[in-house]
Amino acid sequence: MAVENTKAKQYEAHRKAAADRQARLAEAGQEIGPPPAVVNEKRRDGCARDFKRFCETYFPKYFYIRWSDDHLRAIRKIEDAVLAGRLFAFAMPRGSGKSVLCIAAVLWAAVYGHHRYICLIAATERMARKILEKVYNALERNPLLYEDFPEICHPIRKLERTPQRAQKQKCEGQYTYMLWTKREIVLPSIKLEGAYTAASGTIVSVCGLTGGEVRGQNKDMPDGSILRPSLVLLDDPQTKGSAKSPTQCQDRTELLQGDILGMSGPDKNIAGMMPCTVIRPGDMADEILNPEKHPEWHGERTKMVYSWPTAEALWEQYANERSAGLRRGDGGAKGNEFYRKRRTAMDAGGKVAWPDRHPPDCLSAIQHAMNLKLRDEPAFFAEYQNEPLTAKEEVEMLSVEQIAGKLNRRDESTIPAPCGKLVMYVDVQKKALYHVIMALQPNFTAFLVDYGCYPDQKLHYFAYKSVRRTLSTVHRGCGEEAAILAGLEDLITDKLGRTYARDDGAKLRIGLCLIDNGYQKDTVELFIRQSTFAGILMSAKGFGIGASDRPMDDRRLKKGEELGDNWLITGSQGASALRMVQIDTNHWKSFLHARLAVPIGDTGCLSLWGKSEARHRMLAEQLTAEYPVRTEGRGRLVNEWSARPGRDNHLLDCATGCMVAGSMLGIRLMARAVPKKTKKKFRTVKATYL
């Protein structure tokens, strides 16, 4: 027993000694030792209040080309934003280094302790994390920063890119309290001569503009206070998709002006920098840069070219020579030779913002700018001039605001006395059915009577992806096809089963209802076949007939087909088949927008009921969810319509279909030619439309 006790004590002593030894090793591993001495105090101190000098001193590999006047002006305003708590938004040509300037500004503000809490915001959190990674890389790898800011860079290097070590890292026995994650950096807390350094505990965090994290940017401090961001960097806070949506632009602007500018708390102003790109006229960046609308942002909009060369004929020849050389694989040598011989004449009148900016294969900045313009003119004006060209598709279209404002001040579902026809179109989707009802005068003056979604969402504005009351939830227990059938039954019975009062007391019913069969064709045809309203129902399918395609009126009709104005009723194929109408959507969407462009009171105008523009915001956005591009082919010009990414267009399809239904009932803008005789009530009409 005594021997066993002795062995147990020996083992316990051995285990304790091993644990103590391991603890000492761990303690030694956690201790990073004192930071090295500052190599150049004068260099460090000289940049503390001079941002331009800081960039040139510590980032010579980034800023190695002589500054332009635009750069110097931007640098002064960035400096003012950081030191004086101002706001600065600026758009510079792509490749001008605006984002790198802002990252340098974040580092300048952090290492000198100008700001204790800095927040990096981009269009998405993922993009913001990329900015944070660049900040971390500079602190870890930049040799000049390591020489002059060892109290920051030495602890970071000692992590050896292992973030977990930060939790137990010590400097001369004191925890550094450093943190490094994908979403946040906390700089090390280091004491020198008994006091913490200026950058100790400085926080740099990230969030996406629309991700919901903006409101949560604050930290509880050991002394009980709350630390909030005092400097924010918003790097290109919009995307190409959001720039196309007036609603998203407005939402992002409201987030910027409300949540972000209020991040510093109720009693403090926040400093802010926003490098941005104007993607489309009227987008978020375009609005913020406008000094009339947002003077507090001190917006700067710079360009690559401030005046264009006057020798247009020579530049046209240059373009031809350069293109010919590139096709032969000379890399642009022929164009360069042409420009070299005529450079003085070709440069005359031209003025660029940054004369030193051009790649080795170009002889001057003017030539470089002209090459970019020749390569893609719309992209050049958006990315390098910050003056995006008005897209072709927008020239002949009303804006969302203009459409929503086309109000005739009539009550909903009321019909003016001259209107003789009521038509309806239904767009079938998996989750819901969209519809539009129009009243039409004989001259194609149109009045919106009703539109919406079944099941009713109880909202005036919603997106299809956010629909909560769906066909399947209203008709529980039904499969997809059965739910669509039940939904069509409810919607059609409600709309076609009622009468609509005209101003003179006459009662009207819907005379023709088209149902889109692009989704669940068999289900739509089954519904029509068994419906009590089958006589005024017809399935429809849209086709975009382009300029290079054969137009409908050039095709040879098959037996049973009937041709109208860019619509075609097909013949029955078999006893069980239904006739359907095929629609040239390129023609009829152009026709619809032409009606929207006609002023209220003129012949052929389409107007909306009511007095509230907000009531029709969803409709107006869906009516502009596609855009036309004028295309030439087969000796004719055609507006070919394309969808804008991420936009609902269901009500656009419905409104377009109502115009077609009116044409099928004989509504026209101008006197038509003598119609061909047909046995059916839908007559073939040749008409010339305004």
C-alpha cells in the first residue's frame, strides 16, 4: 500500500510538472514581447495631419503617377472629411484610384487615432469584406507601416494569420485585446511609457447597405459607455440592378440619409466618404452628387475628358486604320503610327483630366481616352465620364413618376360615357393571377378601370417574390393545376359576372377577356373550355417579332386563321383544340407606351384613375419593367423589347393584352381600310396607327 501511495504521489507530481511546463510554454507563446522602436519618428509625425503626404510616403507603389488636379482636390476633401467630420461623395473615372484613396484614408484615420470606430459599407456585405481584407493586408504586410507603427503592425504579424491567437495574445504581460474576423478588426491595445497608444482598441467593421446590420454598429466599452462609428466609408453603395429601379434608388438614399448618417448617435455628426459611380441618370449616385439636392455631401463629379479634340475627321480615319490593324493582329500598331504622324492636329482642342494616365501601348492620355470611347461609347460615358448616356430605350418612354402621375381624377371602376368596350387580360403565374381591365372609346382613348392580383394581397405595392397569399394557400389541398383552375374560376366569375356603370347610366360588361397561356397552357385551355363565359374567353400567347423576323402580315394564312393588326387567331387543330390569339408583343408594347405618352384630353390617351400617384407606383414600375431597342432589318425599324433584370412585368403584359383585345373588337386610331369578310366576330383589319 505504501509503495502504491508513493507511486501515486510521484505520478501526480510528474503530471503537475508537465502541466506547469506546458503552461509556461503557452505563456511564452502568448507573449509577443515589446514592439520594436519606431524607425522614423519625423516621417511618422509629418503625416499625422497631411493625408497627401501619408499616401505618398507609405503607399508609393499605389500612388506612383503624378497627381492630377482632380486627385488633389479629392485628397483635400477626404482630409477635411476625416479631420473635420465632413461628408464627401465623389465620382472619378474608373481606374483613377478612388477606392484605394479611401482605403488609405481609413488606414490614416485608424493608425493615428483620428477615429476610434470606422465602419466600411458597400452594396453587399461580401463586397465590404473585401475592403476590410485590404486594410488588414496593409497593416500586416506594408514594410513602411511596420517601421513607423510597430505598436500596431508587430502584434498583427505575430498572429501569423491565425486569428484565434488574438484572444490570448499578450505584450509585456498585458493582453492586447486584438480581434480579427471577417467582419471586424480591433487594433491591439498597447501601452508605451504607461499610456495606451492613440490607435489602441480602434474598431474597423463592415456591413452591407441593405443587409440590416447598419443599425447594430455599436460597442459596449469596459467603462460602461457605448462606442459608435464616427467615420464611415461607403464604397460604390449601388449595383447595376438597383440603379435601374427608382424604388431601390430611393430606398438606398433613405438608408444613407437616415440610418447611416445617424450611426454616430443623436448628439454627434458622422464623417463620411463615398466613392461612387453614376450608372444611370437619376440613380442614387447621381442624386447624392447633385449639390442642389444634397449639398451636405460636397459632391465632386470628375471626368477623364473635359473637352474633346476638334479634328473629328482625323479621329474617324484613325478609328478605321486602327480597326483594320487590329483585325490583322498588329495590336494597334497601325493606329499608333497614324496618330504619331498627326498628333499635334489630332490633339488640338482636347483636354484630359490626368495627362499622365495612359498605358504603354498608347502615346498619350487623349489617345487612350479615344480608344476607350471607340471600344464602347455608352460604357465610356458611364464609367469614365460619370455622365451616362440616356439609353435609347428611355428616349421614347415615360418615367415611372410620369406614368404614375397620368391621373384622370376619376373614381376607381368608373367609365366615361363615350367608352363602348370593356376588355380584360389575365396573366397566369404559379403563385398568383394578375389582371388589367380597360375601358375603350372607339378612337382608342383608354381608361384604366381595374387591375390587381388574385389572391388579393391587401397592398398597393408588392413584388411577386414577396407574395404571401398564394393560389395554393387560398385553395388548400389543391395541386398546382387545380389551384390555378380554382383561382381563374373565382377571378373570372367576379370580373366577367358583374356590370360596370357608365357615366350616362348605361351598363357595360367585359366584351372580351384574353388569358395568357405561356404558363400552364393545358390548364388555361381546360378552364376556358368548361367556363360559363367561354364565348368571351380566348387564350393568348405573345411573341416578340424582331426586325429580322418575318412580320405577321407577310405570312401565308392557313385554313381557319384570321389576321388582324399584329395579332393572329390560329385555326383549331383537332376536335379538342381551342383557337388562340398570337400577339406581336414588340408592336403592342410600343403601341401601349405610345398611348401613355399622349397627353390627357387628346385622342388615343391612356390614363389612370384617381388622384394619388403613390397608388399606382407598382403599376408604373411594372409598365417600365422592359425597354425597347430600335432595330433595323428587312427594310423596317422595330422596337425590340427586353426585360430589365429583377423587375416584375406581369401588369405590363396585361395592359398590352388589353390593347390587343380592343383591336380584336374593332377599336382603332384611324379610319381603316375595307375589312375582309369573315364569318367570325373578330374581323381582320388593316389599319395605320399613330
